[in-house]
Amino acid sequence: MLIATALGIKGPLKDPGPDLILDVALTVETGFFWWLCRRGTRSIRFSRLVEGVGMLVFVCTSAMLGRYVLAGFIRDQAVGTAEGTLMADAYLGAIGLIGTTLQLVIRAALIPSSPRRTIIYTAVFSLPYILTSVLVVPLPDGGFELRAADSGAFPWMPATLAMMWGFIVFTSAVTSRVIYGLRSEVRAARLLGQYVLEKKIGEGGMGEVYRARHGMMRRPSALKLLRADQAREGSVARFEREVQLTARLTHPNTITIFDYGRTDDGIFYYAMELLDGANLQRIVAATGPQPPGRVVRILSMACGALSEAHGIGLIHRDIKPANIMLCTQGGEHDVVKLLDFGLVKELKVDDDVKLTGTTTLTGSPQYMAPEAIRAADTVDARSDLYALGAVAYYLLSGSELFTGKSIIEVCSQHLHQQPQPFGVRGVQVPSDLEAIVLACLEKDPARRPQTAAELRRRLEECEVERWDGEHAARWWNQHRSILDTEVAPSESGPKTIAVDGLLRAGN
């Protein structure tokens, strides 16, 4: 129609004929295939079938429509000689073939396809237009006839169109090879073992965490990678040990490990469940102090996870708000997940497998028990409960237990300074809950709750307004939009550190 309009031909709308039927057929075909592809997720086989049938019908119909355009041109321009008709035929045929070229090159650029498949598609889909241009002669009265062998069109017209056909195939194949190759490189760069990386969602002391999906099962996962600058022998051993120890834990409030592996180029990774929610650091930073009932619920679930770990001789050593996540799972809100067992220590372990030296201070200073600062090898399950008490203090007050201008100052306060009562900070907390939190923060481990199970029992006896699923659902509906925004690096919370033992000697 565009060609006809450009050449001054009346066209199918002003002078309706068979070409109008072809125009309508092309429009209906395009709309039908668009509607068909919009109806849900389709398989690759179905998409290729639709593409093949659609393109074949389109080029065949377009080829016949081109013949009608030529017939209209001959009629309207009163081309009276055989030579003039032949030249018009060749000219309009070449224009139509150029349009087909553009369509097929665009297809090669936009649709993922190997060069071989593109060559086949392009060769097959160009042929109907070429054969129609060579063999079918339009008549001024709207009819057609086969071109005679002595018409003068042979062999120059077939040869010319064949060269153009080869150019179409070559251009489409090169375009497809470049685009397909770039896409393959991107896929390879994003492929880690059986997992496809999608987006970076976090970063820790030893590695980075990406949202990923399993290539075969399509299961969404969180993939933790050991950073290249951390890939030393000791770090690799710690990374492997983190996976092995965490995989032994089956409590529903502990992160679940799916898989572990190492790529050919030496990148270590492990896959864990992908959680829908936010960590406590982010929640408090975005929404402030939390209701006592919610804090009791969070601590109780965390105690369940720690109770299992302590029961098999493991201590976490890095309990902090950033390592405790609230998520939605199985339709239930505020499900606690304990994360990052990178500093887990076995209470009974041979000297040759100890991976943290006796002169090293490890953990997050704002949540580190006094004994972890004095002598890291003396930490036990009660050290995790101290850290959990510091987390509770942060949740209830909205601020850290101790702050300072340096790590040394913060550690010194853990060693020598008593926590401020909540009332001093202008926070109203039920007296029995406050007593439990302050008991967890005792300097002497013997004066703290002795087990996570004991702490959980005491928490469940607190007189607080219970936080149930209905409360949690309302809270998430109100605050999810805030929590879904990107977190700036400065909001990521206290970092896990490793400091030489000279720091402890100075205190």
C-alpha cells in the first residue's frame, strides 16, 4: 500500500479489488498471531512454529500483493510497451525485495537464533517473493499469467534477484551471528554451575550474594560467591566449612542450603533459599523501634534456630540484625530466618581444622560478647545469647547498645559499661521483657540464660501484647513499599571484622 501510494496508484481503498482482500488478510494474520502469543507463557517449540507459519504466510501474501501493485501501476501509468512493463516489473520487484530484506535482518537482530537457523529461515522466506517476481506476470485487468521464456526477463532478472537473495541471507546470518554471539557471552558470564545469575542482592565479609535460578528446575535461589580477593586457602576452607556446617541444620528458622560447587575458573559458591523479606537492620532503619510483642516473637524463633545449632555443638558467633531476616514464607508473615554461618565454631574441634586463630577477634563489635573480646576461644552458646540480647535492645530502642568513635571504644564499653535502661532512652518496655534483655547482656556468662531453650521459655512467659499473623500481615502491607526500595551501602549495618589480638591486650 505504501509503495502504491508513493507511485500515485489508486490503491485498494480507492479502487477495491483482490489487493484489498490481501491487505485485510495480512492485518488479520498479524493480529491473530499477536493475540495467540499474548495468551500466557509459550514454549520455545510453539514460538518457533508460530514464527515459521506466520512468516511463510506473510511473505507469500506480500509477494502476491506486490504483483497486484505492479498491475495497478501498469494500468494507471498506461505503460504500453513490453520493455516498459518489464522495467517496471523489475523495479517494483527490487523495491519489494528490499522491504523483505529489512524485515528479515530485523528478525535476525531481535529474535535469538543461531546463524544456521537464521540462514535456513532467511533462505526459505525470501524464496516466495523471488519466485513470484520471476514467474508471475501481472495483467492490467487484474489477472496473472506465467512469464514466457522468451520475454526478455531471462536470465538477467533471476540473476539479479538471486544476487539480492544471497545478500539478504549473508546480511541476516552475520547480524544473527554477532547478536547471538554477544548473547551467548552474556549468558556464559552469568552462568555459574547450574545457576544463572540475575541480580546482586547483598555483600558480606567473605562474598557476594546474587539472586539466581537453577537452569533446569527454574527454582529461584540466593547464590553466595567467595570474592576473588578472599580466595586464599584459609578463606576457601572457611567458606566450605560454612556450607558443611549450615547444611547440618534443619530448623525452619535457619536458612536452607541447596547446593555447593566450584566453577572451572575457581569460583566457589553455594546456593540457598531465596527469601522474600528484609533483615532486621533494614526494618529498624526504615520503620524505627518495634513493638514488644513482635520482638518477643522474633527472639523466640531465633532461639529455636540457635537451640538446634547449639544442640549439635555449633555456635554462630555473628548474631546481629543484618543476619536475622523476617520473610514471608508459605503464606505466613514474619517468619524468622537466621543467616550467615560464616563464623560458626564447633565447640569440639581438632587443632588442625581450627580456621580462626587464637589471636584474632571476629564478629560485629556492636553485638560482641565480652568474652569474645577477651579471648575468642572461650566463646560458647551463651555468647550467642549475649548477641541476641543486643539485637533485642536494638529492636526495642531503635539504636545500638553501645556506640563509639572507634572499634576500640565500642569493645571497651562491652567490657566495662552497663547498658542503659530503656526508660533512660525514652522507650517504654514491659518490665519482664526488659529484665530478660538485660539478663542476656550480663558481662558474666554465668548470669545470663544458660541455653537458648531457657531464653525462649522465659520470653514466652512475658506479659506483652501478642503479635500474631494478622498483625504481621497488616504491618507488611503498610511498609513493604518502603522496604522494597534499594538500600544504600551506608545502610547495610555493622560489618563483621577480624582484628589482631593486640586490640584485646590494650583493653
